Amino acid sequence: MRRSWRLTAIGMLIVAMVLALGTGPSAAQSRAHVYLLRGLMNIFSLGMDTLCAQLNRNGVYATVHGYGEWQSLADRAAVDFKAGKEGPIILIGHSLGADAVMEMAAYLGRKGIPVAMVVPFDGTQSFAASDNVARVLNLTQRNYAYMRRGPGFHGTLANVDVSSDPNIDHINIDKSPRLHARVVSEVLAITGGHRLAAPSGPKPTPASAPAGQDGGTPATPGGNKLEPGSPAAPPAAAPTQATPGKTGNGADPGKASPVADGTPVIAVPERGSARQNAESPVSPPHKPAAAAPAMRAEQVPN
């Protein structure tokens, strides 16, 4: 009888140990990771630092790096993903960093690693989205940097053209509070229950860009953080006449057209009238009726 009791006690102890190991750190839910890549010389893309800090404040683990690190970052991300430590993976970059996140996504695809979303801020060229990417949100102000669907790509792809806003150019597009609010909102929708506290170790580099550097858009009073989906300070009132296309930056909103494979270009009337649903095709107000196929209109929160 005593022997039977001992065997029962030992069995219960073994079960308890197995359960304890199963709920330990190794079995914890994977952590979402947002990789943000700066552009040339790590000094012209400080909006990536601001966005990184904003994501971390919202419980999303995000880190910022130079664009030249993309391959080593991808190798480490692949190991962590396969070990169940990391995922979903989100890639965001500006300028050369935007080019790098498209290359990094394709490289991860060759390793069999899925990427939840890629957000290029005004890349320097067009890339084909790889088949392991679920969503591409391309924010640009120049029509030769539209992204296109690559072989086997079945995700969603949006080329968001912000060239109609005269206050946004290549140097400050990465610092736009309106675009930051959009990106944060989409990241939070993807990460869901994978938002965990950042682990100990090197912290993301704090932003050093002066507040209100977004082409004249003021920072929020008192330095308060911009919550996902909340509008930034409203821009100046729009003139009633059509705004002429910008010159000298490679973008002319009046000449944008769908990408060769049919991917629609979303014209963003930053100073347009009523907000349009992203899926409602309309013709830009300044575009003649007999011109190229109508573009989809979308409004980034003002």
C-alpha cells in the first residue's frame, strides 16, 4: 500500500514538472518584431527612430538599424522565427532602407520565413513583392518607385502616392505624423496578442530629430505621443482650385497610372475634400476625364 502511494506521488511530481516546463519561457508565445531601417549614412532617416519609439510605447517590440545590416538581421530573424521566439515579422524602411526591406523580405522568403508586412517609405526604385509577404504598404512621392506583384505573390499591395502634399518630400516623408499614425494602426492590427514587453538589452536609438520636422507640421503639444489612428495637427485650409503637380522631386500626381501588372496606384489627396473609401475608385479632381484609367483614392488621417 505504501509503495503504491509512493509511485502515485512520483507520477504526480513528474506530471507537474512536465507542465511547468511546458509553460516556461521556451513555450511562450512568439514575440512580434518590427525592424526599421534608416537610409544613407544613418542621419537622413530619423523618422524611423521616432516611429520605433512610438511602436515600443504601444507594446510592440521594434528596433532600428542601418540599411546595410539587412542581411545579418534577416539571418538572425530566421533563426528566431524557426525557434518559435519571433513572429510576426514586419519590415519598415526609408530611402535606401526602403530598398533594403524589400530585399530583406525576399531573402527571408528564400529561407522559408513569412513576412507579415513591408512598409517602404519612398524607396529609390521599384521592386517585386516576394511570395512570402502578406502585405506591402508602399508610401512614396515619386512615381518610379511603385512596388509591383512578384511571381506567386498573393498578398495585398498598396502604392500610396503622397505627392499631392507639397509639404512632403523625400527628406521628410519618414517623419510625417499622418503616415506614422497609419503605419502604427496597421502594425497594431497585425501584432495582436504578440505585443510583449521589450526584453533587456540594447534599447532602440532615441530620435534626435527636432520636433515638427514634418514639412511644417507641428509636433503634438507637450510632446505627447501620437496614439494609433489619432490625427495630427490639421494642415492649413485647402485652396479650392486644383493643386499643381510638384516639380523637381520626380513626382507628378497628374501623371500617375497603374503599375504594368495592373496594381492600382492610390492617390492620396492630403488636402482633398471628403474622405474616400480605399476601395472606391474615383478620378483625381485635377485629372481630365479622358485621361488614363482612374486611380483609387485614399485619405491618410489628417
